Amino acid sequence: MLERKKVLGIERHLLEGALSQRKIAALFGVSRRAVRDIKRRGVPPKRRPPEFCHPSGQYERCRCCGGLVQKPCLRCTLLERLRRKTDDFEA
């Protein structure tokens, strides 16, 4: 999480428009993505880990792909999300 003082300084430079986002990031020692997020939304949100980051610890066969995995199966979870995204675009 960025300090409030840095965020306010970045916002000030963005409003002035004299420096590029890359130069602002270098000036404050943050990533260009942080500067972009501040420009788009204000303070960058805390990133929540995806739900598939918490494996069960036991290895089992996946019903979908048949692989020996810790549930939930990361491969099948990602493929399902990809299918849902492509379905949303087609609809």
C-alpha cells in the first residue's frame, strides 16, 4: 500500500500534466501501474488473492481433466473462467 503522501504527490503531478506517467513513477519510486491506477481510480485497491490460491493439501483426481491435483484444479478453474469470458463477449 502506498503512503498517502506519495499518492497525493502523484495526483498533483498528474493534474499538472507536465510529466509523463513514467517520469512520475521514477520520481516517486513506484511502478507505472501504480501511477496508472491512481490516475484511473484514485488510490490503488488492495489486491485480493484469487480463490484458487488455497489448495486443499490432499491430492485427488480431477473429475474434469483426470489430473492428480490439489483441489480445486487450477487448470480447470482457469479454463472455466476463460470460457465464461468468451461467452460474455459472444452474447
